[in-house]
Amino acid sequence: MMSSKKPFLKVVVNEGERVRRILLEHDLLDVDYTILSQDGALFLPLRHELVDGSLDEVLGYTSYELGEMEFEPVPSSPRNLVEALQDHLSLEDLELVPRAYDLIGDIAVLEIPDELSDHKETIGQVFHRLHKNFSTVLSKKGAISGTTRVREYECLAGEDKTETIHIEYGCRLAVDLSKAYFSPRLLEEHNRVAQLTKDGEFVVDMFCGVGPFPIHIARQRMAHIVAIDINPDAINLLRKSMGLNKLIGSIEPIVGDARDYSESRIADRVIMNHPSGAFDFVSDACRILKPHGVMHYYDFVGGDNPEEAIKNRLSRLVEAAGHSVATVNLVRRVRDSAPYEFQMVVDAVIV
């Protein structure tokens, strides 16, 4: 295949991976041609020409340009993990090979099903040959557990490590997967909440983890963020991140249970990103919030109408705490968490 003139979508480099995934989901990316990088921007080849503005809704607030230029075809080597494993696994096993992975800094994290456990080292090594830019390929072991919400990992290829620096929208986050929970799938939420925050606000992040919400906010806004987590390793990683970023706001890290935070009626905004346990802390969040303060409440919800389900659940919890939901500013599905279940978020004004 020779080079060809193709329509393209141009974005800044740090938006490239998110936009690439969206284009793939909508069958818009021409995977037969190589993505180009030039002067801090990525040029993604498209299957067909798009009308200006047609991607605004799916890309959100991303700035992009459309145009046309020459692209080189992708080399004839395997284009994905399944193709690369065709000589190693049966057709039945190939159907079970993970199609997606988490990228955290220079670490790739695969979720390999139990049926392929005898082939996990082969899968990891082949993946590493395909993606040489990763220092480490890890496999998840077991579920997230305990009050510190951590899980075990096994190194399949590359450097045996769990610590890295992850970058989101220019934010440098110190992460150690063996010591504190972190999900790269929430980068849009981290940035969205930061953009909603106003200069001068007092924010309490009740389950901050390694601190992505506080770092995003403090880089963008002159706000004060109290960042609480019961895991001292998470707070240590947050402190490290504070030194890695130029902050215009201030962060106050606290090791402890959010229930023990004694201040009342102080916060303009409370972040409750603990979807498996935030419901137990709603009364504390209501106590911390000023009247007409904003609560960002996260929960796992299933069913036919998870949007209504989470709104009703939050209303009941807030009323049980002696308060009420004045308005709901937003309800959205953050990500799939299991078959027919979603991690949801509600932005609600509490009185």
C-alpha cells in the first residue's frame, strides 16, 4: 500500500490517546494509516471527511482541527495483540484475549481472564514487543480489596515495578499501583470537576487517593483543597505530586477517615469518589458542605435507568441526613464497571 492523501483530525499530543479511542469507538479512525506527530500535535487519519463541528458532542471541550494531508500506510507487521498471538494461541483462546488495557505512565495493565492463565507470560511478552514504549506490562491479580482499595499485580514483561508518573492534561501524578488505588479511566472526571471549581472555593475531597482531583483543581484554580484519605501511602504519593506540579491553588493533605474531619459548613464543594462506599458518608458530606454547596457523588448503579436510580438513592441519603437536594446539575455514566452496571456521578446542590 502506498502513501495516500487522507482527511485528518489534529489535536494536541496530551489529548491524543483519548481522542484516538473515541474515533475508534465511532469507526472513524483509519487504522490502515500511521498517526503523525509534529510540533506537539497529532494528526489522526480518518476514514472519510467530516463536517466541521460534527465531533463537538463526542469530543466534548477538546480543541481540534480538520484537514487533509499525505499519510503513510501502517507496516505489514501485526496491528494488534490478537494478530500477534495467532501463532501462539488457539482460535478459541484468541477470542478471550483482552482487546483493551490501562495505560498508567509507562506501565500497561492487562486484565487476563482465568481461562488464559497458562498463557499470561506469552501474552505479556508479545504485548511488550508490540508496544516497546512501555517499560512494564502488568497483569491484575484478584479484586480491589480492603479499606485502602488496592489489588495485587504480576509483572509479565519489562521492568518489575508498580511505581510511575502518570500525566493527565499536563498534571503529573505520582502513582504506585501496589500501594494506592488509581484509575486512568477517570481523567475526564478529574478535569471536568476542576473546570467547574471557581477561584476562592474551599473544596473537600473525602477519598482523594493519590490526589488526581486536588492536583487538577490546584493547577487550574486558586482554590484550597482539603485532601483526605485513610491510606498513608496514598497521601505520601499526593505530597510527591504536589512537588511535581506548578500549583496556583493550595492542597492540605490529611491521613484519616473522612468521618473524623471535624469542620462543618465550610466547603463550597465536596468530592465523594468512592463508588463502593460513598453512601456511608453522605451525612458527613452534608455536614461539611455550606448551604447550597455542591456534592459530586459517585456510586455503582445498574438496572434499566441508572440515572434515575442514582438520583433517587442520593435524595434518600441526603434526606436521611436532615438535608435535601435543591437541584441536580448533572447525572452521567462515568464508565462501565461490570456487565449492566455503571460507575455513575451526580452533581447536586445540597441545602
